[in-house]
Amino acid sequence: MWPASPCVGVCVLDEGEGLCVGCGRTIAEIGNWLKFDDAERAAVFTQLESRLEKMKARPTAIDGMDKRS
């Protein structure tokens, strides 16, 4: 059984992916979460891990910066 919500309280949108960096859901999924039935929620839950991993693997602007001497 899935938890009631994948929300972890880190509600920040990754503009590149259009996903919440905390839970991995889209804005539409977050907004409609309470309306979703169990099958719709399960479908979202099965995608979250891969979405979050994809965001973590993507380089950021900070990753490419050289340290200043």
C-alpha cells in the first residue's frame, strides 16, 4: 500500500523538468492529488523514483563553476 502522499515538505519546482524537487510530482499531479483514485496515485508513485534520479543526475549551473583562487 502506498503512503497517503509522496510529499516530503520540500516544495520547490525544478523549472528544467517541471517537477517538484522534493516529491517528483508535476504541478498538475500535486493539484489533483486529492481527486486521484488509488490507481491514479499508484501510477504516479511508480514514476517518482526515476523522476527524482533523473533530476539528481542532471548537472546544475553550480556544478560547472570553478573554484575561485
